[in-house]
Amino acid sequence: MSSVKLCSVKLNDGFFMPMLGFGTSAPNKVPKSEVEEAVVRAIDVGYRHFDSAYLYLNEEEIGRAIRKKIADGSVKREDIFYTSKVWGTFLRPELVRTSLEISLSKLQLSYVDLYLIHIPIPLKPGEELFPKDEHGELIFDTVDLCATWEAMEKCKHSGLAKSIGVSNFNRKQLERILDKPGLKYKPVCNQVECHPYLNQSKLLEFCKSQDIVLTAYAALGSNSGKE
């Protein structure tokens, strides 16, 4: 077995995901140019798994960094494991692929290695990431997450995403997907906040029983409770 696979976890669809990922979520005050520089340096020191999302508004810079390191011969595309996520404003099934295509266009890549439903909370579609009414309250949408998952499956089937999974799902939300009639692909992972102050032991146990990898973010703790 190669050293890459030794440092990776095998997903339930047969692909391998590097166990250590480089998260790219950052406060708005951080210049986007610093994201590009950080990813270049991360590749130089050995990172191969990069985690971003439509929400982070930095995929153009990340794509530029990855292509720069491919161009100079440091890595090949297949050496990089790239994760992106569909945001809540795109959870209507007819919008899921659109969101992925927007990310791929910004990245200037032909596929992502892992595509996740970022949150199990549908929001009103539109330009606003956090659509709000006149009272400042979030405007939610009515979407069946099982229909969203079917659209995710189509993204995998088309080759635009090699693997598909979820993020910030609890057990009940996961079970809705797993119990869906005609399920073609199980989520390969559930990315959640997980650290000593929020150990997610029950959710971890359930994910293991379903051959779903629990991926931790904010592994050293968080004061926001939100990725």
C-alpha cells in the first residue's frame, strides 16, 4: 500500500481521503491573497487535502494556488483531494449542480474529490448567503433533503464530484438520507464540529455503524459553534 493510502481513510465508495485536511474558512478581514499564499505553502509542506466551500468565497484563490503548484511540477491533480460544499441557498435539487459548476468555474478544475451538503437547513435561493426579512430574521426554504441528496447523487454519477457526503447533520437527518427509497450512494462522511468539549461520541458511533466517516472541524475547539 502506498504512503498516501497509509495516511488516508478509505471511504465507503472505494476512494481514499487524506486524514489531515487544510481548512480554508477565514474571517472576512483576512485578505483573499493570503488564502492563495497559504495554500501554496501548505502544498509545499505536504498537505494534499484542502477543504473549502461556496460560502467561504475563496475558491478562485485556492484554485489558482493548486494550479500554480501543478504547473511547477510540485503535484499532479490526482495528488490533491479537494472538498467543496453546496450552501443552504442552493439546496433545491435543480440548483445543486449549478452550485457545483460555479465552484468548478472559480477553481478552474474539472471535478471535486468530495462534495458536501454544507448545512441541513434550506435557505431562500438568491444572491444573499444569509437571506433575511425586514425584521432581520433568516428566510428559510421548504426543501426535501432527500431530493437534494438525489441531486448530489447525480453530481457523483456525472463525474463532477468523485464522492459525496454531508456536513453538520445529526443522526436523525442522516437516517432520513439512509432510509430514502432508491438510495444509490450513501454519504461517505459527515463533517461536524468535534473536539474535547464536544466529542460527538454518540454520532461517531452511529456513523461507524453505517460506514460513514466522521470528519472533525474545529478540532482544537471553537468559540463560534459554526464553521
